[in-house]
Amino acid sequence: METMEKKVNGFKSLDIMNTLDAIKGNPDIGKFRFRVRNKWISGGHNRSTIKEFFGGCAEDTSREKPFVFDNSEPPILLGNNEGANPVEFILHGLAGCMTTTMMLHAAARDISVDSVESSLEGDLDVNGFLGLDRTVRNGYQGIRVSFKIEGDLTDEERQMLISFAHQSPVFDIVTNKVPVTVHLNP
């Protein structure tokens, strides 16, 4: 019973096994619908609120208060720094998701890690977004991710951890086209 109550990288082994077994038994448990509400405030400042989502075949009620994130721009991009800009949030989401994915998969394989740090850089040319050069992509032209992983690990285990990071849902989102529909509410 000791191995079932054991924690690896902050995850309980029994929780991982129970979650996997539940999803194997009913694949619909693994289907989620996340939601964000956003309201423009002024200029480049807008605010996103995140609380409810659907997952595990039900509406989630675990969050008592919403998470609130202000989006803005630095002055050079005509904002007032009320928050990080949306493309910085993409880097934040990518870093967080790759790290969590890496650590969960490591824990499921009983690979203990002492620490993980990452740094991300994204190159963006606003000539595309501003419509000044139609040959320039509106979004990132490239993103570089660098991990520093500490622990009693072999080189093979470190490479395995990096491969786990590639299984991140946000990594998939930013490296593959995702259909996005946009419509106007009446």
C-alpha cells in the first residue's frame, strides 16, 4: 500500500492510476470544455475571467472564485502595462502546460525530479498584424523553449522528460492548426 500512497513530483501514484482506469473505463470522462469570458476595458486593456468548465462528464464546481487576468500591451505597443500581452500569455500557457505534462508523465513512470525551470522566447513581427506587410505572419514566427532539469537522472531519462513535454496540449495547439470559429452574437 505504501507505493499507492507515494507522491512523485507532487502527484499521488494512486490518483494517477485511478484517473487512468476511470478514463479507460469511460473515455467520455476525458472530454473537457474550457471557457473564458473577456471584456474590453479601454485601449489595449481587457480582462479575462475563468471559472467554469465541463470535464469528467459534468460541470465542475470546484472553483469558488474566478481567476482574473488583465491583458494589455507595453507603451511601445500603445498600451499602459495593465497586464501581460496576449502573446506573452501564450508563452506562459505553453511553459506551464509543457512543465505539468512532463512532471505528470514522469510521476506515472516513477521518475522523481528535483526541479524544472524553463525559459521561452517568441519572435513576432508586428508588420503582419498591423497589415503593413502581407508576407509577414500575424503571430509568432518561431518559439524557442529551453528546459533546465535537476535530479538524479540519466541522460536517457532527461530526453524522455523532454519527449513528455511534447505531449502537452498547449504544445499541440501552438504547433498545429486548431479550427477556430468566430461569430457575432445578436
